[in-house]
Amino acid sequence: MIETTTHLDEYRSVLVNHPLYNKIDSIDAIQRFMETHVFAVWDFMSLLKRLQLELTCASFPWIPVGNPIIRRLINEIVFGEESDVDQNGHAVSHFELYIQAMVDIGADTRAITSYIQQLKRGESWENALVNSGASQAAIQFVRNTMACVEHAPIHVVAGVFTYGREDLIPDMFISIVRELSEKGHSGAQTLVYYLERHIEIDGDEHGPMALQMIEELCQGNPTKKQESIHAAKQALESRIELWDAIADTL
């Protein structure tokens, strides 16, 4: 029997109602959350870049590739994630904005900074990850994601991207951060902006377009559809494990 996206809603519900959020009631708790969560912010871009490489033309000489609607979706998301603006109108990626939010709120950026520096020097992602000082929870989460990025067929990557990674931070968390900001912790303002901006640029178009991407890539093949949804379920389970591990530290 083919799993349905309704079945995935069970996992998404676990995430948006996770007890982790009840434990995030202080700046210290937000700091510790961000120190692990930042690795999920990073590996989202690797999923996106795999899609960009295969579903758009990212080489020269240029030729039109695939469905123009899918190209538009991928290019819009890449633009929004890689080249957005900060509070002052300066160009910035969402990952870099998240790092700035960590700095402003006093979170420890040494692990993620070490990781990126090692990647820039040409180290493999796995060696860099192990040597970065990242938590075991972050290491396992990134390993799960990168196994998909490196080895899964493109319809499976699209399934993880579409069903497994977007809209998983609930309004409750944003309200907590906003309340802390309003209580006078100026360092929380960048994180509030990041969260609100992420919701704003996602808008109402990307969800339906991403679902169309799944349909185009599966081409009516029930096996491919089942594979994409099963992979999304595994990605959601991985995120639940990440949330469990973070909650255990708070």
C-alpha cells in the first residue's frame, strides 16, 4: 500500500507539537537550540543545490533543462535562501543570517564556523563534521541528509525537500522568541527577523510548486511516489530524533 502524505502529517504534527518548545523559555535555552539546529539550516542548502544541479542548467554552454515551472521554483528558492536581505537591506544568505542571529543572541558559533572553514579548505563534509565539535545529534542528522543528497535519485531528494524540511518550526516558537525580544533582549531581534523572513518569502506559491515538482519527477509511477514519501518519512523521523536530543539537553 502506498503511503500517503496524510500519513506524513502524523510526523509533522509530532514536530510542531514537540515538547522541545515548552523547554525553550530562556535565552540560554535558545542558544543551545541554535547551536545544534544551525547544522540543519546548513544541510538544507545541500538538498537545494542537488535539486538545482539536476533540475536547472548550472553549467555552460547553457541549454533549457526540464520543466520551466520546476526551474522557476528551484531558482526562486535558491534566490531567497542564498541572496536575501537582512534587516538593513544588505544581501545575505539565510544561513549567514542565522549565524548572525547566533552571534547577536550569544550562542556558541565555534562548531559551525570550524565546519565551514574546513569545507572551504577542501576537507570532506564528513571529516569536517566529525572534527568540528558539533554535537552527536547534529552529526547524525547531517549524515542522514547527506546520504540522501549524495546517493538518492532526484525524485527521492525532491520528496525529502518538499515534505520533510519546510514549515516545521511552529508559530509557538516564533512567539517565544518574539516575547523574549520584547522583554528587552535585543540579541533576539535578528532571530525574530530570520524566522519571520523565512515564512514571508516561502509564501503561498512554493508549496504547490514543490508538489508539482514531485508529480513531474515521479511521472505517475507509483513506486517512485512511494519512494519519495518513504524518504520524507525517514527525514521527518530524523528531525524528530534531532528535536528529542536537543530537548534532552535543556
